[in-house]
Amino acid sequence: MNSTKTNNTFLSYFVWGFLLMGVGLGQNQTSEIKVGVVLDLNTTFSKICLTSINMAVSDFYADHPNYLTRLTLHVRDSMEDTVQASAAALDLIKNEQVSAIIGPRTSVQANFMIKLANKTQVPTITFSATSPLLTSIKSPYFVRATIDDSSQVRAIASIFKFFRWRRVVAIYVDNEFGEGFMPFLFDAFQDVEVKRSVIPPEAIDDEIQKELRKLMERQVRVFVVHMESSLALRVFQIAREIGMMEEGYVWLMTNGMTHMMRHIDHGHSLNTIEGVLGVRSHVPKSKELDDFRLRWNRTFEKENPSMRDDLNVFALWAYDSITALAKAVEKANTKSLWYDNGSTLSKNRTDLGNVGVSLYGPSLQKALSEVRFNGMAGEFKLIDGQLQSPKFEIINFVGNKERTIGFWTPRDGLMDESSNKKFLGPVIWPGKSKVVPKGWEIPGKKLRVGVPMKKGFFDFVKVTINPITNKKTPTGYAIEIFEAALRELPYLVIPEYVSFESPNDYNNLVYQVYNKTWDAVVGDVTITANRSLYVDFTLPYTESGVSMMVPVRDNESKNTWVFLEPWSLELWATTGCFFLIIGFVVWLFEHRVNTDFRGPPHYQIGTSLWFSFSTMVFAHREKVVSSLARFVVVVWCFVVLVLTQSYTASLTSFLTVQSLQPTVTNVNDLIKNKDYVGYQGGAFVKDILLEVGFCENQLNPFYSAKEADDLLSNGTIAAAFDEVAYLKAILSQSCSKYVIVEPKFKTAGFGFAFPKNSPLTGEFSRAILNLTQKNVTQEIENRWFPKKNDCLDPKTALSSNRLSLSSFLGLFLIAGIAIFFSLLVFVALFLYEHRHTLGDDFEDSLWRKLKILFKIFDEKDMNSYTFKNSAIHTTSSPMTPSPSTVQITTPWPQSPSQNREFELRRVSFSPSEERFTMQPIHHEDGESDIECGVEQQRDV
């Protein structure tokens, strides 16, 4: 029994040990993850990147020995062919059933591979295909571990904005790599004209030279180059041979070319691109990068003994791509590490019908999108499957070296390398020039300028022909402005004038610039919307607008009612109303306390009106007693003072200043009366007149200032319509006869015409602004259109001296406020004084109470200071004894009525119940006296 027990115990220990050993062995097992690599293995570029890929795998698992997954690389050669790249990818998916693919090398090869990856759910990671077109496929299984070319266009646009270049020629390769970049460059250059120049990928030197010579014939001298670096180097070599790398030219390379130029011919070809600018993604320096560069050089030399090259940024992105993939497969779920519905029984290794779908792909794609780390090329961070570059360097190639002159970031824009200011460092341009090129040149340095041959208005443009040499020389106001603008340019431009033999056909004149017959048109050319479709105009150098010129007549006979002219009807009516209001308010305040404003109604009305209107000349004699009335009168007298002084000044102007009146002031009157009007023949003014309502038979053309003067003088036309500049030319000769009146139709004025997007347009516009600020244009105008001494300023000659209500609105507002507050105070005091009348508790109606108040108002206010003072002087004066009788003796005139008896009249004198009596006293000599007395009222 003991022996059996011992055997069972031993067996148990053996089983448990075996199980534990099996678990331990299972934990140390690793999963193999197949990864395909598609590269052009015969190219130096691919060999450099493949070395980085192999080193990335060994470095990663040396640093992470405990990882349970291992990448196994399966390399295929795409043979620098798009079809072979697609076949290699299909072979890897169908036969090797890889979980991911690294590659391909070019954007052209990547197109089909991305679609295949989307169908099979196999993530495809590219470190060198940079075309923005690949993003448009919108495959979640496409991962770009390099910089998208579209991310650099804003940095390039910032450089153009900094140097103020307005035109550029984009030279790019004619394939998907070049075509995909152009739309983004156009969008970034919103204010810059972009022209295209296409170079075929297989172009020979003669084809490249032919295309470059076409560019030399243009005015543009700024070029952005976007193509493979090997093709770009040939373009630069030929450009240098034909003189396109001299002073005045600007060349700028895009990101990939800037990175790769120093790797061509071991950097010996950098002298070819001296003075060229470049934009490239920033690779931060680090100790890890320096160590890796040394190890890479040793490894590459060992693998390729016959080759000498350096590590490039694409090899760094390849290294980071493998690192990111290794991190992702460790996080992804390896339980679904197979293909669904795939068959490997087909003899055709590239049969699309038997391609399966990777079940591992979605998990791996999600893990890739979450990978974050600092790689050899900088921060590795994918957003929507795209690697982000937070910073670009601005490079200037000088000799065989690369100089960093600045940086660009999305947040800060351009920055100087040293000061971090919004600036770029000094640049050495082609031809070793330090002067910033303006970006364009005129081929041959001569400017063919077309000028019109006119029938009239020669002050603007006149072409004279030398009878001996047959040389045509233009003169005039427009020519002098143009040549003054030429002198303002910072460079020499020699104009070569060519006359246009078809007078008054300005549309055809402008069209000669559009069809490149001439480089510019100078003259009295109006800026219109239709002409702007074909050419660009400078800023106008004359006053803009189409106006009307009419004869004037002197209104010397002053009419009978001229004294009413200084004020407008509204001002007369408002002033009269205020006189009435002031009269009423003063009467209201004075009626109870001032005997001058008492009496019969007609007397009170007359007194109030007399007092009010007499303030106009400050001749009022009535004494004002009430404080409120005095306040109102003081304010009103100030208003009247201002009104009378203004009226006097205005009337004086009407009576003394010459008053010129236009014969017509309204276009509608001309249309209504069917008057004839004139316009300059061949101009667009005729179309404006027809649009406003004139009939064709009302319009008479004229072709010179003298002809317009004759038509107006003899009454053939009632008005002349033309641009203000022409009308001023007529007025300079006949300024005492005509005047420019409204309306004014808006136009843009005269300008110089240049081809569409010509840089000369902006240059001349700035020159015209400078001339205007320096008052040069006004001086030139005064020389060509001098004003005569008898000319009257139309602004003063035709301006109305009539004063309107708006001129005195503030005064009337002050007077109105004073009246309102005074009335408010008066009513409040009156109601408060007689509050017992309104507050008595008897059954009288409100109307009866108001009648009582009106009756009280009509009586004297015996409590006022005025009447109290009068009563005291009458009853209590020391010279008037009371209650004695005062006899007043005065001669009485003899009349038949003297014998009639005088009646006793009793007058209530004061609240003391005293009576004042008068009775006649007859004397013997026939005279009569009146006896006055004051007697006490006795109770009956």
C-alpha cells in the first residue's frame, strides 16, 4: 500500500511539472507578423531606405526583447514600374498573406496599391509617396508616414507674401505627383497669379530648353519647381546654361527636392542651384539621430561597398514606419491573424478573383492610429492616417552649402532663425545678388505703348508727326502723367509709343493690349467694367464721374420779393409761430399782475402781438412784471438777436453778390421737355443717356471742346454730358459761360491699361498715388487746363445763401424748452394757490370748478407785488390824508355839454371797504373842478 501511495505521489508531481513547463514554454512563444516591402531595389534611394528598414526591425526588438510579436519582412522589387508595383503587392497579399505593406516608392505606384489595400483590409504604409491626390482615395487602410505635399503650400505662400511677389510660374512634372500638388498651390496663392509649365517625366534636354526659353519671353521671373530631384537638377543645369540663373530671377523648390538635392552626386551639384530657395520639413537634432547616422553609414557601406551616400529624411521616415508598425502589432489582437475567403490553390499568383480579406487588418489599423512616439525624424503622430509636420525650414543654397534663413509654423508663420521675429535672414539670390528681385522683367526693356489719335480734346492726348522723319510724338495731359509715373518707378522702363489710327474707338484700342499687340495703352481711356474683362487698369489719375454742363445766366434783376429769399419757407413759418407763442405766453404770465395786458379782449390781443413782434427790433415798451415772463423774454430776445443778424447778412449777400443761375438743373426736365443734349462721340456716355430715358433723336455728338461750346452757345443743345475731366477742359476755356451741375453718374475715371495680371499695373498705381500725394498731378493739371482770371468758383457762384430751419434748430429747441418749463411752473403755482377751489367738497361739477378758475384767472391778482405796491402808495402816502377829501382843480373845457350834471361814480379801491368818489364843482368864472374823496363804507 505504501509503495502504491508513493508511486501515485510521484506521478502527480510529474504531471504538474509537465503542465507548468508547458505553460512557461507557451509564454515564451512569439507570433510572426508578415510584412511586405515593395521598393525599386535597383535605385540608390530604395537601397538607402531598405537599410533603414532592416535596422529598424533589429533595433526595435533589441530594445523590446519581451514582446510577443515579431515582424518578418518579405521584400519585393517593383522595378521602377507602376504595373510591377501593383503585381508585387498582389503577390504579397495573395500568396504571403502579409498583415501590412511598406511602400511603394512613388506616388504613381501607390494609387492602385491603396485601392487593393482597401479591398483586402491590409494597411499600406508609405514613407515616400507625398502626392495629395492619394488622400482623395479615402481609404482607412492607407497610412502616409511622410509629409503630404499640400502641407507646405502655406509656407511657400508666406514667402511670396513676405517678398511681395504677385506672379509665379509653377514648373512641375507631368504625372500624378505634379498634378496633385497644383490645386493646393493655387488655393494658397489667392492673391498671386499662377501660370503653369509642364515638363514630361521622360523629357530630353532639348524639350526642357525649349520650355524654359518660352518662360524667358514672359515677364515673370519667379518659378516654383515641383518634380523628382533628378529631373529638377537637369532643369536647373539647362536654366543656368541659357541665362535663367542670373540676377533678377527667383527659384524655389518644394519639400522633397530640397531634402534630396544634396544627395545627388554626393552634393557636388549644389553649385548648380546657387541662390535657389527651398522649403523642407524640419528634422530636430538629437543624440539618437547622430548615433543612428553613424551606425547606418557603417551598415550601408558593408551592404553596398561600391556606393557612397548619406542618410536622407525618407530613410528616417522608413525607420519610423517600421517602429510604429512594430508597436501597433504588439497592441493589436493576434487571434484573427488570417485571411477570410482567400484561396492559395490558384496557379496564377496575381489572380484578383482569389484575393482574400485580412481579418487582422481592422485591429492593426486602429492600433496604428493610436501610436505616438518621438522617432528619428521627429514626433510620429498620425491624424486621419497622415503624418503631421509642425515646422518647415526655409533654405538658401549658397555654393555647395545649405543655409537656413528662417522657419515657418502654422501658428507663428515665418520666423527668423536667430531672433524669432516675423522676418527672414539675408538671402543670396541667383547671380550672387543681395538685392531682392521684384519678380518680373520687361523682355527687351522697352514698353510698347499705344496712344489714341484723337479728333479733339488734344489737351489730353495729341500725336504729332514729324514730316521729315515721320516720327510720331505724343503730348498732352495723359502722356505727362504717364511719364511722371515712369520716373517714380525704381527701375528704368523705356516707352515706345505707337499711335492707334481709329479715333474714338476706345474699346478696340484696349483690345490691342488683350491680344498682346501692345504692352500698355495710355490716354484718356475710361475705366469700365466691360474693358476690365480684357485688361487691368491702374488707379484713376483724374476725377471720376459723368456730369452735366449747362449755360449760366446772371440774375441781375432783383424781384419784388427778394427780401424773402434769405430764409426758407420752413424757417419763416417756424419763426412766425414762435412769435405768436411768445405773445401768448407773455400775456398768460402778465394778465393778472400787469395792467398793460388787461382791458378789452381786442386790446389784450393787440398788446400781446405788438409786444411779441416788437421784440424783433427790440422796440417793446410794455413793462414785464412776472419773473417767468422775464425769463422767457430774455431767452427769446437772444434767439431774435441771432435770427436778425443772420437774416441781415444773408440778405446783404443776395443783394450784393452776383447770382449766377444755371439754365437747367434737372435731367428729368430735359427728358420731359424733349430738349436736345450733347455727348462726346464714340464714348460710352451715349449708353448712359439712353438708360436714363433720353431718346436717340435728342442726342447730338460733339468731338472737341470748341464744338461743344458752339452747340451750347447757339442753343442747339441745352446741356452737354461728358466725363468731369472733359467738362473741366471745356470750362478752362469758357468758364464764365457754363457750369457743371448735378446729377453725377458714377464712373471710375481715366486709367492706364495693362495686360491681365501684369505687375506693371500695381507699380503704376503706386506711382500715381505718390504723384497725387506730392501734388504733382494737380500741378500738371493746372499747366494743361489753366483757369482764367474771370472764372468764378462754381461752388460759390451757384451755392444758395438761403438759410434753412436746420441751421437754427438748436435755438428754437432752447426757446421751446424755456417756454415749456415756464408754463409748467406757472400752472403748478396757480393750481397750488387755488387748490381750495378744486378741493372744496361741494357738489359742483368739474366743469364749474374750471370755470371758477378761469374767472379767477381773469381777475387781478391783488396779492401780487404790483397791485400791493400801488395800493400802498394810493392809501397810505403821507401826502394823501385819509379819510379827507382831495380836491383836484383843473380847467374844464368849454363845451355845450358842460352844463350837464356829472354822476357820482364809485370805484372799489381796496379791501378796506373805502370808496373813491368824484363830483364836479362849478365856479362863477365858468370853470369847473372835480372834487375827489375817500369815504368809509357804512353799514346799512
